[in-house]
Amino acid sequence: MKHKALLVIDMQNDYFFGGSFPLWNTQQTLSNVQVAISKAIEQNIAVIHIQHVADETMGIAPFFNAGTEGVNIHQDVIAVAGDAPIVVKTFADAFENTNLQQLLESLGSQELLICGMMTQNCVTHTAISKAAENYQVSILTDCCTTTDEMIHNIALHALSPRVPLVTSEQALG
């Protein structure tokens, strides 16, 4: 069996109600991600948080600024994931200038299940990253969201010829 890793991308407070940039369907996505994390842990699948922190050298960003409550990973995600490692990024691609590839190599990961926020941005760029070509990659469609349903569906359709789209139930049972 190939070693799998569940990448949980940018499930951060700024994307939820009360945050600086709330997205569409966040509560359902949060619930689905919590279930996916629980199932992954039951199956000994590595869970890795990806956290975007705005690059301070570029000035104040609209959201995800260091030291704010909005940059923090949602407490309900942290609660279910236990002591899962956190990879901090400043680009949409979670591999770009991070230790993600080294972490995956140390875990022996060959297959990536990707979920999180935003579908058309960080989820997409991580899934089609040059570095992701070293892995069997799937997107958990019910565990992703973005600004609205149309953009979410457009992004998934654009990814579909390159990356398998599956539900968390299909991927994790």
C-alpha cells in the first residue's frame, strides 16, 4: 500500500465568518474536513496542516497577517488533528519555499489527498505544482471551498483532466 498524506490547506480563521475574507460554504467544508481528518488518522494516514502567512516584506496583506487571530488555523481543525505538523507557506503552492517535500519524503508519502481553501488558488496550485508530479494526487471535492459555488465548480472542472476528483468518502471510506 502506498503511504498517503492528507494535506489540509489554509483552514484559517480569516476564511470563516467574522474573519477578514469569509468564504462560501465554510461550515459544511469544516465539518467534512473534520471527518476526513478523523478517518485519515484511523487509517494511519499522515495529516499535514498547510498554513499561509502573508509575506511581511510585501507590506500588510488583506488577510493572513502574522500575529493576527485570522492567520491561525481554525481551532476545530486543530482539535481533531492532534499534533499534526504545520507547514508554513507564503505562496499559493504549498511546495514553494517550504519544507513540505522533505516532510513528505521523511514520511515515505507517495499519495496526496488534498483539501482546504481556496479551491481555485492554493488547492489548485499545490495539486498541479511541479513538485506534486512526484506523487499520486487527488482532490477531496467535498472538503474544499472558495469565494462562491461557481468559482469552486469552475476550478474543479479545470483541474479534472489533470487531477482525480474524489469525495472524502471515496478516498477514505
